[in-house]
Amino acid sequence: MPIITTQRRMTEKGRIRLGEKITGTTRDGREYTRPAKLSAFRFTSPSQRLIEQIAEKYGGTARPWDNAGKAEWEVLSDATSIPVIVVKGGFSQWHEAWTKAGCQHRCDGEKDAAGTYCDPDDPLHIEAIEKPTTRLSVMLSEIEDLGVWRMESKGWNAAAELPSMAELAMHVGDLVPATLSLAERSSIVQTDKGPQTSRFVVPVLDLHVTKQRLVEIVGGPGGAPALEGAGADRPALEAAAPPPAEDPFAPFVEQVTDAAVLDDLAGVWDAAKAAGLVGVGAADTPQARAFVEAWRARAHELKDAESQAKAGEPDTEGVVDAELVPDAPAGAGDDAAGIWQQILAAAGGQQWTEGDLREDFQQQMGGLDPNTASAAELSLYLGLLQKGAAA
């Protein structure tokens, strides 16, 4: 059980940035740095692998980046719009004042993070009020990683536009698909030279949620629709939950249970493999692992039943045939190593390479690695191999 006094959060894998620092030289030869806004997303992360994935997907070149002494990677992408997943608790907004020693003041405009009313004459409070900080953590839908990427903005436009959509996402669910985009804005500002047009970009969050879904979510007490025009065909959120997805392994699990002989069981595996549910490239899911375990257990049962039938069932004349056991190589016993030597000898008769043998073992045994197989599992495969050679 998790600690209830600890706030849980997803691992942060990197940042989505809206600007960068530019280094230059003044006329008198002094170097300087200044912030510069970008027209496309910039991604930074300690992970070179993730930055290279992003560069391949969204354009740009992955390159090393010095993050105040920390070795990281960055890419200035060509993307102005990316698919994301908004996560529960991934949005925050504060007025903040920072120094080299860290955050010195954080408040919502009236109270600080501890709930104490701010001193309106405090210089740090006055400084913080001029710096709204909006943070949004999202997962990148098209990048193979389960961590989040944090976008941070200190602009007033982002502070005004992002909260409504981000808070709506928190209300819709724990994981909400959306599109994060950069939209160009313009405003007229007064300068010493008269009115000037200022152009800038603002992050915009567009949730992939239909109006029908919102009507269901805001249903009134007892499931009654709370919006005008909503009828009995628009149930409350609890009743509108989609039915659980059908388990694609269900029919194959039934066939495993019904299999009467090893040949039937092998046919079930081949059918599941043809459907893309098992074998090389198949997804590793709880349903897949449960199917493989059920298949292995049934294979052991059928193998034991077959061995008992060979050893103890009389023929039509009342004669019981002895079970034929192949001679083991010298030094081979009943342990896994000895059985593997028997498997190698049997495969050698079929002119297989060891690579062919290992591939066949994984196919026959549900993806099981022969290096981790037990003696019983190796024995089961040995029987299948000998039966195939005799056919």
C-alpha cells in the first residue's frame, strides 16, 4: 500500500521548452546571453535515446546540451503541434520569485503554498506577482516511453488560456488524449515610437473529448442529465462506462482446455501465433502471459498422460509395452543439463544448428528461453522433438 502522506507523481523524462538562450558579443567585446522565443517546440532531456527518437519523429538534430553544468541532450524540432496524453495532477500554476538559491516565494496571489496570507509589501511577493508560472506535464503519445514531459511558461497569455483546458482534463479522467500546439498571437503595445504590433506564440491544449462525453460527465444527481437537451439516451458517467474489451485469448484458452492430445495443443499454439498473439513480435500483456502459462500446464498434463498410457496400458492381447527411453550420453542424468544434451543429440539427427533448435524450442514452448527452462519443461520438449522426428 502506498504512503498516503507522500504525493505520487510520474517520472519526468524531459522538458518541452518554448524558448532558448542565445549567446552573443557586444560592440565592446563583452559576451552576453539573452532568452529568445521559438516558433516550434524544443525538447531537452538527460536521455540521448529519447531525444534521438523525438528528432526522428518531429525533425531537428539531436545534440548535447549543457544544462547549467548537467550534461543533457536537446533538439530544436520542426513541430508546432504534437499529440499528447494529459495526466492526472499534471497541471500547476503559481506566482513565483526565484534566485540562485532556488524558489524564494510561491503563492496563488493571496496565500503561499502553506496556506499563509502573503505580505503585500514583501518585495519577493511583489516580484512574484509579476511572474505567473504555468506548468503542464504530459506524455508524448508517439514516443515509446511512459514518463512525462514538463512544459513551463511564464507568460500571461499561457496563464490565462491553459488552465481551463488543463482543469477540464483533470475532471475528465486520469489519462486524456489531447493535442499540444503553438498558436500565434498578436497585440498592440504602446512604445516611445507609438503603437507597435507585438507577435508571439502561446501554447494551446486541445482535448480529444466530444461534447457528448462532456454531457455525460456533468450529469446531475442520480444520473439525471444536468444540461438542457440531454435525454434518457444520455446516461450519467457511471452508466456510460464502455464495456470491457473482449479478451482475444479467450477462444484459444478454451481450446487449450479442450485439447486431448499434444498434436491438438500444438495446433492451438500455431493458430494463436498466426493471429499475432504469441511468438516473435507479439505484445507482452497479462493476457498473453496467462495464455502461455495455461498452454504449458496443459502440455505437461498431456505429456504425463501419454507417458502413463505407454507404460501401463495393455494392448489387445493383454501385453503391456515397456516405455522406450533413449540412451542418454555419458554423464547425463535427470537434471536440466543432461536433458539438454539429449535434446542436442536428437536435433543433430535432423541436421539442425543450435540456433535452429533454440528457435524451435521457443516456438513449441510458448516463448520460453531454454536457458531458464526447468528439467520438466526440457523433458516435455524432448518428447515433442522425438515425436516430430518419428512422424
